[in-house]
Amino acid sequence: MTTTPTPTAETTEQSYVIQRPEFGGGAKGPGGFSTDQADVATEEMLVNMGPQHPSTHGVLRIVLRTDGELVLEAVPHIGYLHRCAEKIGENVAYYQYIPYTDRMDYLAGMNENWAYCRAVEELAGIELPRRAEFIRVIICELNRVASHLVSFGTYGLDLGAFTPFLYAFREREYILDLFEMVCGARLTYSYFTIGGSTHDLPDGYLDKVIEFLDYFEPKLDEYRDLLTYNQIFVKRTANVGVISKEVAIGYALTGPVIRGSGIPYDLRRDKPYSLYPELDFDVVVGEGEVGTLGDCWDRYIVRMKEMKQSCKILRECIAKIPSADSGEQGGYRVKLPRNFKPEAGEVYVETENPRGVLGFYLESQGGPMPYRCKARAATFCNLSVTGEICREVLLADVPAIIGSIDVVMGQVDR
């Protein structure tokens, strides 16, 4: 199939005529049409998908160049949610920037808080008590489960399955109740602070977490029967949006997106931090179980299996966490001066967010505010592969592909 003329930046709003290949024979078809060549030409169309479209997960606009039901090109346009978050980080005190990190990934606010606090602590050479590290791991693994539940529910919704969405949000409410117990908030938390957390875990909190795990883990088997191996769901996701290992590495993809392509890259194992070197868990990767390795289904199943691994981590942490009265290691934070001023220097620290690698670069010149603040967000990099995997696919496949990336636009428009 050849396209005339070739689209350019100056002609993207025009329509293009597709010249069909010639067919053999000289007979006349129904209605008198000749079958020895294609007399009928089709026109390409530019279709805007979003920002209003629910399958694009928020304020993302994708311009699709289509030939009938076939997508020839997909160009994501960002910039509909820009808040200048990084520049704000250079104009407020270190403590004051923590609430802004919640908004960067509003489905995994605890993980965002942790990533930023780790960067500041590395910059200032702060070492946390052991109990404080356990608290962070427990809270962030709970948030990883909550984030993957939203991905599971909305992905089913993208493909026409409404019931998984209701189930996912039902389970997520239990986790939000647990977050409300520790910090009073259910979406943007600011629970972690530089040197630990704002409060210790309340009495009976770990028993509530165990109660949730006992309730939740059997639900994962229900999800398997409800959606994971549902024949319609498998046909919509298997062999669709395939990301090869080479493409995944070339686009610097991270998180479940790169692990779905069979690459076991997880910072909790590859660049271990906090207590993760002591914990027993598996790095889940795609295996091409129902289709081609690296397809939409593989990225989906990685998140489903990661929830099981998070439950395993939570149970181990609950069994090992020091009590609050166990001396220095039983504290929940390090006391720091209110006018906190790290010494001059720079640091770049990466953390494994539910969507992939989240890195913070900070530079200090000895003042109360960072001189430079820069975030390396997983969704921004993962979204860059959209044009590569949305070529020569059906229009109905685009929501499946975008949903499998698990986009949160707060990480993209920073």
C-alpha cells in the first residue's frame, strides 16, 4: 500500500488518497465494477482521541491517522495538565514540596512521597531507624496494590467489562481506610516526611493489615476467573501492542511495561534500597502465556501477579517489624531542625514506583530550598513507545494498548 502524497508537518490536516494494488483478471464484478484494478480509493482521516475519551485515562490527546479501521500512525500530544511541579520544587522548602509529589502520581501518592524523601535523605546523609523503614515498605506496598487495582479495574472498563471496575474499587476502599487511619487522607497523603513519617502506626494497625490480606488474597483468584482468562478479554489483548525486548530497552521503558516484555528489571532487586534486600519476593515478568511475549496481556498479568508478591512482602514485614519501644531502632522518624538546610551537593535517587522507575535529581547550594529539582517519571518515558506500537493496528486496539501502559498524566505533565 502506497500513500500519495507523503504526510508532512505542513500537511497533517489534509486527507490523503490510498492507491490500492491492482488485481488480476478482466471480469466485471457486481454492479459493473472492474476487477482487474481497484477503481475505488479511500481517504485517510485524522482522528482526535481524547482528551475527552475515557479510554485515554485523563487529559491525553492522541492524533490517529487512520485508513478505515486501520491506524497508520498515532502521535500522543501532552501538555493538558502542566503544573510546573519541578519549578515549584525550586521555590519552596524541602519539607513543603512533599505535598506536591502526591499530585504527580495521584494513584500512588505514598510511593511518590517516599521517592522524594529518599532523595533528600541521600543528599543530607540521613539514616532512618529500622522501624521507620518497615513502615515505609508496608505503606508503599499497600499503595502498590491499590494502584494496580485501579489499573485492573479501568483496563477492564476500557475493553467493555464493567464488573471488574466495581470489584477493584471495592477492594481499594479497604486500603484507603488503612491510609486514612495513619494520616487522615485517602488520596493525597503527605504521610512520609524527611527522616521518616509524620506519625507512627496507630494501635492495632498491623492487625487491620493482616485482616485485609486475609480478605484480599482469595479475591485475586476471583479476578483470574472473571477477567484474566476471559475469552473475550484474551482476544482483545493477546498479540496486541507487542513490545519486543529490543524496543523496550531502546525506549528506556520501566516497571510492568518492561517486565511484561520478559526483562526482569526491578529496582527493588537490581538496585536494592531500604529493606528490600532482606525480603523474599519474586520479580514477575511476562512469559507470552496466551500470545506473543510483550503484548498487552503480558503487561496486564505482570500487575496482577505483582499484587500477590506485594501481599507476600507485607506479611513478611509485619512479622519482622521492631516494636515502637525497641530503643533507637523503634523510632518512626529522625528529628531534624525546622530550618532544614542540607550541605551543598547533588544527588539522583531512583525508586520503584508502581508504574516504573521514579527518579529525583536534587541540587543543594546550602540553602533551605533546592537549587535544582528534576523528576524522571516512569509514565512519561513509557508513553513514548505509543507511536511505535500503535502502527498497523485496528482502531479498537488503541484503547487496549494505551490502557496496558497504565498512564497517569500527572507524571507526564510535571
